[in-house]
Amino acid sequence: MTRLVPRRDDLVDAAFLSTLFVVALLGFHGTYSDWGFLLVGSAGLLLGVLSGHVASVLRRPMIAVAVMTVAVFFLLGGAVAMRGSGGVPTPATIAGLAGLGVHGWKQLLTTLPPVDGAGPLLVIPYILGLLCGSGGFTLARRVSMSAAPACAPLAVLVAVILLGTGEATGLLGAAFAAVGTGWIAIRSARRRTGARVSGVRVTRAVTAVVLTGVAAGLALLVSPLLPGTGSTNRLVLRNYVEPPFEIGAYASPLVGYRKHTKDANQLWDQTLFTVEGLPEGGRVRIATLDGYDGRVWGATNGPSGAKDPLQRNNFQRIGVRIPIAGTGAETDVTVRIEAAYATADELSAWLPTAGQAREITFDGERKADHTESLRYNLATASGIVTDRLKEGDTYRLRTVIPALGVPDDAQPFGRPPVSTGELAFVRSKVAKWTGGATTLAERLKAAAAYLRDNGAYTDGGPGETEYLPGHGAARLTAFFNAKRPAGNDEQYAAAYALVANEIGMPARVVLGAVPASGGAVRGENVQAWVEIHLADGTWAVIPNTEYMPDRSKKPDNQPPQEIENTDAAVVPPPNTVKMPSSLVDASRTDGNGTSLPPPPPPCGLICDAGELLADVGTVVLPIGALIGLVVGAKSVRRHRRRTRGSTPTRFATGWRELVDLARDLGWKVPRGLTRRQEATTLRQRFDLSGLAEAADVHVFGPGTPDQAAVDAYWEAVRQARSTMRASVPWWRRWLAAVDVRTFLPARAR
């Protein structure tokens, strides 16, 4: 027990290691919402240092340090890092730790910072602390190279930078360099002068620390003034990792727009959700549709290449706060989902929002599930709940409502994301609809005025059934080429967004609603509008009233197939696929009405159990493989000793097998002794003198022993091994099985 008391050098190394780790971990200050990560990481560091210290005192091999670290991770991880687990290492807690240990870094990189400072992703700093503590302290105790243990906190610093947010941490780097230099200097002086470090050596170490700190501080001040440094981006992995989310699995809700119309008699008078706290006239966004493939306007999740996370177009997990760049009035909005919205398959996955959300907080029994399954797209200000919304679900938004309106000198933000090169029917009409307008803003207004003044409104009701729903190429060809364009929000918004992209203004379609008085949103309140991307980075709303005719303007009594004289080359062939009617579930059709195969049934508990086993297996199997490798190597060595070489040699190796086992079990057997001297050393626990004498007789005696004598001797060795193993506790037998020191050369041992 006295050996476990740390010496002064142990405490000094532990103090420097802890300081460097804390400095490195402070780089996570922008990644987590509070400072809980620092407490969890420090606890992991303490446990790792204790593991490394115990293994060093007991002179256990490096594999034992690794095994102890893994055991501490699973046994105490629930209490330290998973606060909702109760601290007891239950199977669920162990499975959760295994899953987070393998996939936690991906969740951290695909979650919009800051992440919850009290959530499960605290496992990341816990792992870093454990590895740094056990690895760094073990290197400090076992490796004479002065700088070797500093590699552990340096690796943590690199990991924090790669997993962090890209915020500048020059001050932390300067502090790390200063403290690390001091530690290396003290270890170097200790190695040259022995265990005690003189005052002169300490003074020199302190001088080195001060000089390093001053140099780092000057570099921090001067570096922004150097050429090229201002435009250099830090390498952080979240800029290169695409969130593992497949947006194509969710149908575009615009396809089912006709279900909200009066003639469909489905959702027109049904309450979809209620909104509280939204300013009068405010808009609720259901889905932002920023891509068109010739069949349907839908949401995209492709890599945008933008370094600014606010411009990165992908759905990702969000933390407790959402960074936004817009300005406007901030308000708190509460949304409650009703049955009609929850039962509409094309809607229930989409999260109704308002403005640009800063925070999204769910309430109720399904709070944790919704929080985990929420994916939010900053570029489109829209969210998806993968486990789908249910009746009664309530959530709160802290949001910023931007000002509406399009400036007279509107300029585009880059190139349009939607290519209209294959949509010749759009290009053939833009010149006519924009008239003699010259500037981009004037052409947008002219095209909107043409549609509003010359178009007709129809939901395909009685007497107008020839006007089909949908906004694929075939439906929009008829819309563009008709003498009088006819349709509802679906066709007008889809067409005007394509016109805007053709003109050169990036545009997208938004399906949303303007709540009625009292905050209720029924099907009749749902509408589609267009948003354009301005040069300042904001998206301006163009209400549907700008480009849609009044609902009282009905189409002429002529079929829409009668189109103006136009170049037949620009008219695609008619769509032979029956378009979906208003009674067809939009989630079961694509943009042209083609029925999609039903989704595969969930596999339930079998898949859940399989995923659990896979997560646990990714951690357990490598450890088991390593243990099996060591045990198998010893078994092969024992077999070779028994069967290879001359018969006298096999007597000698039989005795060597006993000595190696004794060392694995923790007994000290000095090197350079004879067999009988080694037997005398072990006599306090075992009487192996007979086997030692038998080996000497057959190795040095006259004649050559036969195979029967060899077999009898090895049988006695087997029985002696069993007796030796049975005399120690079970945990000692396990450590002996994975001890690899007997494979090392004598000098290394």
C-alpha cells in the first residue's frame, strides 16, 4: 500500500499534465453551451492518471494500462459523463457509452454548436481526459525522453482544434507552449541531476517558460499584421464532414398542395397547428424547397462548399443555440401540432417555424426523442423531425422576424442554384413576360405583373378538372405555353421561381401559412411564395399576391392543351403519366404523379438489437481480438517449446515455461540464476525443485532422454502450471494471460 503513495516527481508530472490538458480542453469553450465539459474532462483526466499510476507502481505492461482505462471508461462513464443514467453501469449505460465512444465524434461534428453542455456528448471530453491521463502519466513514468509525456496533451489540443468550431485560440496556444516548455525543462534537469532538482535548474526552467510565453505573445500580436494571415482559415473537420442525413426520403409537401384547397374537401377547414406569439401578419414556414429536378421543387441537402456555417446548405443537429446573421424583431413563438397536420404524411416530418430561429425547445413526453431527431438547415431556415410530429406536440421558438420587402435595386447573391438550361419553355417566355425591362429588379417585377394580370386561378374543381395538380415539366409546359396561364399557388410559385432563376436571381419556393386571427392555421391559410437571395446574403420574400391573379379570375372555357403558336422544338412531349389527383397521398407520388413503392416496414426490436450489438461490438471486438492474440501467442509458444528441438532442449523449455508463468503471476525471478536457484527463489510459494533437478539431469546428464520421458515431464509441468494459477485470485490470472513481458528480450525486461 505504501508503494501506491505518489512521490514528489509523480505529483509534479501530474500537475503539469493536468495544466496542459485543461489549457487544451479550453478550446471547446465555443463548442459546448457551458463549462460542464471542463469538469467532465478533468474527472476523466484524474481517473486516467490514477490508472496509469497504479499500473506503473505494480509494474504492469502497457496492455494492462489499456485494459484498466477501458474498464474505467465503462464502469464510471455513466456517473461522470452521462448524468441522466443514474451512475450505475447498467447494460443500457454501457451500450450508450459504447455507441458514443465510436460515433460521438460524428455527432459532435454534425451538430450545430454550441451543443448541450449537460448532454450525452460530454463523453467526448471524458474520453480525451481518460486517454490523456493514462497515456501521458504512463509515458512520464516509463519513458526517459523529456518531451515524450507532453505528446498526450498535445494530441488533445490537436483533437480539440479539429473537433472545434474554428474560433481563434492563439492565446491558449501560447499558454500551452509556455507550460509545455517548462515541463520539458524540469524533466530534462531531473534526468541529468537525479531525482532532486537544484534551485539553479528550476530558475532556468522558469526562465525558459517566461521567454516562451513572451515569444508566443509577441507572435500572437504580430501575426494578424503579416501578409496573408488574415485570410487563412483554420482546419476544422466540421467544414468537411457532411451530416449523414438523406433528405430525399421525405416527399416535397408542395406536391400535396391541392389537399389544402376548398374543392378537395380534405384539409381546407381542418386546423393543422396553432401559433402563439407571432406578430400580426407574420408568416409560418413549413418547408423551404430550393432545388428543382424537372419533376418537383424539393429540399436539398447537398454540399455547398461554404466555409461560413450560416451559408452551408445541409440539415444537421443543432445545439442549445442557433447562430443567425439576420436582424429584426426578436420574439417567442409557441406552436402546437393538431391531428390534421400529424396525419398528413407529406407534412408531419416538417417543423413549422417562423423567421430565423435562435432556439428550438420541445415540451412534453416526446421532448427527448424530438430533440435527438431534429435536423435544421441554417441556409433555408427549415427543420425536419425524423420521428415525425404527433398530435399535441408543442415546442417553443425564440426567433428573429426579418423585415419584408424587396429593394428597387435588388442584386443577386451569386449564381442561381437552379439550372433552367433543359427547361426551354421557361427561356422562351421570359423575354415576352419581362417586356422592355432592363435591370434585374425591373424584369422580376415585370414577369410578376404579367402573371398576375394575364393569369387565371383554378384548383381543378368542378368544370375545371382538366387543370391537373403538380409542377413537373409537363404540367409547367402547359402552364407557360397557354394563352392564359392557369393554376393555384403550386403552379404559380413553381413557375415564378424558375423565371427568377432564368433571369439571374437565385430563388426558391416556400410552403407556409399566414395564421388567421387567434393563431389557428387551417388548410385555407396555407400558401406558397417565392424567396430571392439578395447580394447582402438575406432572403427577401415575394408574396404570392405579387405574381398570382385574384381567386375570382377563373380560366376560360377552353382546354389548357390549346397553346400559343410557338416553336415546337421547345415543347416537350406530353406527359403520359397520370398526374396525382387531390385525393392521392402526395407522399406516395413523385412530382409527376408516379406512384412510389410503399416504404419497407420497420424491423422493430430485431434491428434495434442488431444496432446495439454492432455499437458494443465495435468497442469490445478489438479489445477481445487483442487479448485473444496475446493468449494465442502464448499457446503457440508453449506448443513449440514442447514439440520443437531435441529432447534435452524440450526439458529446458519446459522449465522456462514455469518461470515465465511465475513472472506473469507477479513473482520476481532474478535473471542469470540456475534452474535450482530459480526453484529456491520460488520455494516460498511452490515446491518446484524436483522439476528443476529433473531438467538439469536430462539436459546435462549422459545419454539422450526418450520421448516418453519428455511427455512425462511436460505432464508434470502442466500440473504445476495449474497449481500455480489456482493459488492466485481470478483477476491476477486474467492479467497474467495478457502480460506480454515474457516475449521481450532480457535487456528490455
